[in-house]
Amino acid sequence: MQRRILSQISQSAKLNFRFTQNFFLFSSNETQSPNLNGGGDDPLYSDVPKPRRDKSERKPYPTPMKVLIRRAKEERESRKAEPVKLLEHPPGNGLLVPELVSVAHQVYRARLSLLYGLSKLIQFIPVQRCRFCSEVHIGHVGHEIRTCTGPKSGFRSATHVWRKGGVGDVVFFPKCFHLHDRVGKARVVHDERHSVPRIPAIVELCIQAGVDIEKYPTKRRTKPVYSVEGRIVDFESVVENDEMEKNVLDSYLGAKIDEMERSSKCERMDQSNDVEGANLREVSIRTLASWFEMISGAKEMMEKYTVWTCGYCPEVQVGPKGHKVRMCKASKHQSRDGMHAWQEATMDDLVGPNYVWHVRDLNGPALENTLKRYYGKAPAVVELCVHGGAPVPDQYRSMMRLDVVPPERDEVDLVA
């Protein structure tokens, strides 16, 4: 009996020792991991954007799944209670949102001004782009941080191979299919993929919000549509009076967009004279202001006009529904027969900011891989304009790590 009690005591002591030892090792590894891998879950590095570790993982949902399920149930119940109803709220009823028409014109004009300013800035500030991946760098010499994910990157130890970049590398505008009737025919099928034009998604958003472009016509309604058991039905009769009203509306909007384009051309001519006068700082400030004006206006329009993105690839579609073109080549596309896994889009899906590493001196040495935890990031547009002389925006000061002084290569081991 005594031997049995002694054996049980010894076994419990061994288990207690193993538990305390494992707990100590786990806690020590947990506290040391942020220092070793350059951030980890450290809140000090939470605002520095990181690429997705596994491309097979789906993008996070902007709206929680429980909220989406609750909305779908509410819509289903309201459809059963009232099968036929007149849609009252724009833009779901086919009409424009009056307060967003001017915002759409501002965003369209800001995009033109942004592209023009970037085309002038890259003539004075060098832009580098990797030959094998989408990495971008602002500076005379590309960085040495090993983050390349392109073909055969393992043979190069994930080192980038740099070449000269352009405006399309600084800011990325994904394209989508243009909808002639966003309510009557909201989806593009697979057989129409070559006949329907593809334009930048932010331009399509501006068109659906009220901007008229002669090259990309769209249907403007004067009366709301009906919903019959979830399907959109347009009972608007074709009467000469309605046609006259539509023609007057189209002519008014067409004259307005022509006037806007003429004013933007005049502004660009004035800006070109300023650039010729070597006033790089003013061009940078104007370009950065156009960037923020475009982003803020697009966010405001996305609250009313739906924008979709694929959960696995960068495809974007502006409209009530995503298209049915089987062109997805991302993870698990075989199980979807090439169809996209549509979900709600964010601002980064509509306009790719292309986050780059912040460089303090364009003529300084290349950024080192061992010191990457001390470097900050910023959108390529912001980084380019800041080096052109524009002040650093307050919302990007923490992300750019302006208060962190990176150590020298021989001082890394001395830093806590």
C-alpha cells in the first residue's frame, strides 16, 4: 500500500515538472517571437500592411457572416410578405442618387489629375519594379528585402530583380465589365466576355453614379422599377414624352461632362506650365490632394453603389451582382468551374495602393533584409509625393515609422 502511494506521488511530481517546463518554454518563445521575426503579433507593428501568407486562403469579409445571413433572411421574408413592390430607394430602383452625382464627377476629375501628376513625378523620382512579381520600390536602388514570390524565387532566395517602373506600377486600377443597364441586365455571362468592354472599375463606378461618357453609354431611367419575387421588372412605357425627357436629360448631362473635361484639360495645361517651371513641390501637393479626393469620394459612393471582388483573385465588378464569366484561375477554381467567389469589396480592391517600403534618402544605400523590422511602409502614391516635397499625411506617420531610427548592420546584435 505504501509503495503504491509513493509511486503515485512520484508520477504526479513528474507530470507537474513537465507541465511547468513546457509552460516556461511556451511563454519564453511567445515573448521572443516578435523580436525574431520582425513584428509577429506585436501591436507596435499592427498598422504596417502585410501580404497574405497563403494565397489559397480567402480574403476576409468586410461585413461579418452573421450580419450577411441576417440580411438575407430579412430580404427573403420581405419578399414573401410583398411579392410585387415598387422599389423606392436609389440606386436599387434604377435611378441615380442625387447627392452622389457631383461626387462622381469630382472622383472622375481627381483620377485624371492624379494620373497626370504621377506621369510628371516619375520623370524626376525613380520608380523600380520587380521583373517577376508585383513589388514596387521608390528610389534609385532597389531594396534587398527578400519578399519575392514570383517564378523561381526559391533559386534567388526570394531576392527581387529590379527594372524601371511606370505610372501603372505606382497605382493599380483593376478593370471590370461595363454595364449598359445596371438594373435591367446586371450580369455579364461567359459568352459575352469578348463583346462587353472592360474599363477601370473606378471609372465604371463614376459612370453608374452619374458621369456620362460618350464612349461608354449607359441607360438612365426617369421612373423606378418594380421587384416581382426578387426579379427586376421595368414597366416604364416608351412614350414620346418620356423619350423627350430622357433626351433632354442626356443632353444636359453630356454637356456637363464635356464642360468638365474641358476644364480638366485647362487645369492640366496650367499644371504642365508649372512643371516646366520646375515647381516639383506644388505638383506633389496637388497630386496627393487628388489622391485623397479620389479615395474619399470613392468610399462615399461605395456606401450606395455595390462593388464586388473575388475572394481569391483581384477581379472586381461594379454593379448589383458579380458577373458569370469563368475566368478565375486562383485557388480552388476547379471546384467552381472557373467562376469567381464574389464578396463585398473594400477600397484596396477598387484601387490598388501598392504599399512600398519607406526610404528616408533616395540616394542612400539599399534597404537591408536583416533590418526590415525597423522600416515602415506607405502607399506608393504617398511615398512618391512625399519625396517630391509634399508634407507627410498624419494618417501615414505611424505606418511609415518616422520615429524609428534603424541601426547599422554591425549594431543589430546590440539592439534589444
